[in-house]
Amino acid sequence: MRLFPLTLLSLGMLLAVGCRNLEPYPQVSPDRTAAVPPPAAAQPEPARPSYQDIFPGSGASSTGQAEGGLRSFTPIFGGPQPNLGPKPNITARAAILVDDAGNVLFEKNADMRVPVASTQKLLLGIMIAERGGLQQRITIAAPDTWAEPTKMGIKVGETYTREHLLRAVLIRSSNDIARALARDHSGSVSAFAAAMNQRARQLGMNSSYFTNASGLPTPPGQYSTARDLIKLNNAARKHRIIRDAVRTKAMVFRFPSGRTKTITNTNQVLKHLPYCIGGKTGYTNAAGRCLVSSATRNGKTVTSVILGSKSPTVWQESESLMRYGLGL
């Protein structure tokens, strides 16, 4: 499918409309936010390249050491597609399906820049895992609690290990935990956003821009593409702790007081497709329902990205794409 580049006018309209949010998020003062994005004219339009490496960068285990034994391949973005029969009907705004040989099995507006909500927490996960020291403790500060609407309820002065918080944010997507991890990593959410953008470029995500760690629409201007999220997911899956967390259906979150809360994975496909090995969900009014998810069967792995969908369609269409890719 041939994609045409956006004009500067249409890009400006997309960024203005896509980041409008109707949820009751609190107003955040300037010193609590990331810097605004560069002008649209300074951002190159996404090209349709033939990517030579979907796994840029090196992975790390939960101890921060590089992991080996991962299969490498040369992706064929836009190349010949295997004949798998009739393609699923996908109503989402954008979507892509890629197999572990790098073949694009399905795509729809895969290079369209749109808000992607909490799916960008996979980049948060990569950066925390790469830093290492996951058994070190984080003390919660007041700015960490300035988050809505999805919160774990952590309190100022409480301490947690980085690993406990990282697993929780990947499973339940709590925005207060995302802020805590970002501040612990870089000193502030805005500084972490700058680091996110640098790491995204290193991963080859050249059509992405982030202003915070959570995916919330404040500060405005965040976007990515379905194709960039394929790169993000494959980089994230190099880390054992991320692979384990995103496929975990439920975990017990323990507060320092001794209170516990059982949290369940936001990815509903885990409940219905036995071959699903996890992913990351996202939702805001601007982004709609978003989902990055992978499945494995008989030695073959496929990854689907659904952006700008609605519930329950997002779960159904993600599952239908992965079933299609696995030949089910």
C-alpha cells in the first residue's frame, strides 16, 4: 500500500486535534511538565524506507547485562507478503502486523503520526531496564503523585524497589508509578522526556516524539506511528523483565504499610488467545484504544499494533490480526 507524505498543514492539524483530551486531567503548572515539541516545520516528514534492522541497540537483562540468544533478521518492510488468505477487516485508525522474519503481513496507515497513549511506556521500560540496579529503592516524592486518571495510590515518603514499580507499570499502566520511575531516572519528567526522544532515535523511531513517560496528553505534542511501535516492541522484548511483566496476567502489589492490591493486566487478549505472549495497552480520548501485542505458535512469532480503536474492537482486531499471521 503506497502512503503519501503529509503536508505541513495537515501535520499541524493532526497534532492540534490528536492531542485534544476530554478526560478530567488536572492542569499542570509549567515546572511540572516537559518542554513543548519543536515546531512542525523542523520535524521531517516520515519517509517509506526499507529498514535494515528492526532490532537496533543492545538488550539487557534485569541486572542490566546484555542478553544473548535472540534471533536477528533483516526485516522486509513493504516487501513481498506471504499468502495467508483473506485479510482481516481492521477499522482502527492505523495498524500493522509483522512476523519474526520481518515481513509486513498487514498494514493500514502504518506511517501516520498519531498519539499512542500508554503504549509508549514500553520505552519507559527499556530505559529503566537498561539503567539496571533494579533492586535499589526509590523514595516517592510529591511530584510523583501528580497524575491522573489511572493511579496505583503510592504516597510521598514510601519506598519501593525499581523492579516492583517497573513490573506494576507494565502490567497495570499506573501513571503515578510512571512519573516516579521517570523522576528517579532523570531527575524530572521533562528531563526524562528528552532522554526518551534521544533513545527513540537510537532505536530508529524517527517518526516519534514524546513529552512525558505516561502517554497522557499534557504537555501536548506527543505522537508515534504503528511502524515505530513495532521497533519499540521488538527492542523491549530483548529485556527479560519486560518480557515477563507484559505476559503476567496478575500480580500482587505490596505497599510499605503491609497493604496489598492485586492488579490485573490491562491486555485483554491475554485472556482469550492462548498464544499471546503479552504487549502494552494505551487509552486517552485523543488516542483512542491502542494495543501492541505479540503471539507465538509453532516457532513463529507475530506482533500487531492497533492505534485509534475502541473497546471491545481493539481486542478483537488485535486477536484477528495475530490469528491471521499465525495461520489460524
